[in-house]
Amino acid sequence: MHPSLVTSLFVTFVLASMLTRLWLDSRQARHVARHRGAVPEAFAHEVSLHSHQRAADYTLDKLRFGAVSNLVGATMLLGWTLLGGLDALNDALREALLPRVGPMGYQLGLLGAFSVIGALVEWPLAAYSTFRIEQRHGFNRMGWRLWVLDQLKQSLLGVLIGAPIAALILWLMGAAGPVWWLWAWSAWVAFSLLLMVIFPIFIAPLFNNFEPLTDTNLAERVQALMSRCGFKAQGLFVMDGSRRSAHANAYFTGLGAAKRVVFFDTLLKRLTHGEVEAVLAHELGHFKHKHVLKRMLMVFAMSLGGFALLGWLTHQTGFYLGLGVRPNLSAPNDALALLLMLLALPPVMFFVAPVMSAFSRKDEHEADAYACAQASGADLARALIKLYKDNSSTLTPDPLYVRFHYSHPPATERLAAMAAATP
């Protein structure tokens, strides 16, 4: 693999993904702004002009901020690669760490330093998003103390969880022979499944309080629904989502016997019992149609391809040189290869997004149809309209932007399909 070919492909994908993203964002901004002055006819009786315009303004603010974030991300990507950032960091840490802590310590140090620098760039952007955009539109409920504490907890968890799996993968890369990538993929899959089990029990409670659902009438209604659908969960919990945000949601978490049903307290305050049941029936539809399992298997299959590709690229000198890094002569290159793969893959995967989004929208339609059969379609429609209003989701997205980015069908399309599916 010639370095110039790698460089050309990389630059092509980076520029193409950045320009496509900017083009789609500009389409979305123009479309939302153009329809800001009137509520779509289908929602004229449920959504006020004020709510519609608030959603448009929120969408436009997020798009403007997204453009800045994308520019920062592209600059960092080129800075790490073709402009020599990763090469310089590697040279400095190799000289400082290799003689003192050995090959594994040096490689973990390289991964750690890369992560710390990335976090220092991301934190100001995340803070601006929370304390300017979310705050301006009435969604942020956090103060600076809680926000900083969250960042520190996430960083500590990243070390405690990420370091062991990174060390295992690096060890396998050096010790498991030509098929190390298969062993590494297997370890990653096992680790991912374990994380799904322990997340609701040990990790999520570090950030939020989870209390058993105390509304007896709602609990009985939810239990009856789950019994009809053949679904078992470890418990029904209410999460203090209002501690951080005004956004509302409900979700399933966990794997196997560790599955839990979680309601945001903001959701329970806003929806009637029938509407909560309908929203939960939609989530049960995902499990009934095995959407979660199918999505998991799809991710595992794609990751297997990624590990296999990395297994080949680690032996290609042009892979390193073409991305602006000189491979080590007296130290392992495994951490370098991992980082370069993580940097080079997103611009390519950007163009896979429309396919994944299409599958996701199809799944959402199936889950809606299931909910209409198991609960009240009218309740689900009312719940969704309330959530669209409360979350300031635009009712007038650009159709092409939807096809590329939306994991859920737009409101008009979704409610029309539900109306057709309601008995």
C-alpha cells in the first residue's frame, strides 16, 4: 500500500464527509427557517405557533453549533494525522516512557495522552452546548458543579473500564499471532455484553438516582402490558432526569435478567397513564421484533470487519506514513495502529450513516405499529406530539437531511403511518 494512495483516500473522505455534512446542515437550516412562520396543517390544533417557532430556533442554534463542532473536529483530525500531531506525541512519549515502563506501559501512555488531549478539546464544546444552547432554550437544569463532577466521573470510568480492555487488546495484538484480530474482536464482544449487564446496576447509579415506580395504578398497567407482550424485566424505575435536563424519555436497559424499564421523571409528569403505556408498548415493539438483537449483531459484524481490516493494516507501512506517522523501529506499533484506525474510520463511516438510518426508521415504524396493536394508537400519537413539543423537535425537517441523519421518521410521516395502523 503506497503512502500517497492512503493520503489521497484519507483526504478525499475527510473533505467529502465535511462538505456533505455542511451541505446537508445548510439545507436543513434553510428548510426549517423557511417554514418557521406557520405550523404544519397536520399539527395546527395541537401545536401553537410559539412552540413551533421555539423548536425552529432550537434546531437552528444546534445546527450552527454543529458546524463549529464539525470544523473543530476536522481540524483536530488533520492535526493528529497529516500535520504531525500524533507523530510528535508518539516520539515524545516513546523516549520518555519506553525505557521506564516498557512497551505495554508506553503504549497505554500513548492511548491515555491522546484521550486526555481529546477531552480537553471536547470539554469546552460540551460546556457551551450545555450552558449556552440548552440553557438558552430552557432545557439545562445543571449547575457548573454537577457538570464538572459528571466530566470527572466519566473520565475516571474511562480509565477504569477502558484501560483493562485496551491492555488486553494490545497484548493480543502482540502475542496471539496472525489471527490476533479474531481474538481481540471476541474479547471486545464479551466485554461489550458484560458492560450491558453491569451498566444499569453499577454505572448508571453513579450519575442518576433510580427509585422504584411508586404509582401503583401505572405499575399495574405497565405490568399487564408486559405480560401481554411476553416481556420480563427486573423492575420498573423512575430516574431523576430533571436533575440535569428538561428533556423527557423512557428506555430499557440491561441484558437478559438484568433488563430494567426506566422512566424519566419528566416523562411521568407530562404524560397520562395511557400515554405512558403506549410509549412503553413502542419500546416493547423493538424487543418483539428483535430490533435490539439485530442491531447488536449488525454492530458486531461490522466490528469484526474492522478488526480484520486492522489486522491487515498493522503490517502496511504505507498505512502509517500515509496518515502522517512514522512507525516505530524499536517499539510496538500496535497502539499507533489502533489510534490511526480510530481517526481514519469516521470519515468513511459517515457515508454508511444513511443505510443505518434507513434501517432504524423502518424499525421505528414497526415498533409504532406494534404499539398501536397492544395499546392505544391515539394515546401514542398524543404522547409523541407532547414529546415533540416539550423537546422542541422541529416538525419541518428537510427531507434529504432526514434520509441521511434521522434515526426516527419525521413527525408527519410517523403519525400518518400510525393512523393507518390503528385498528
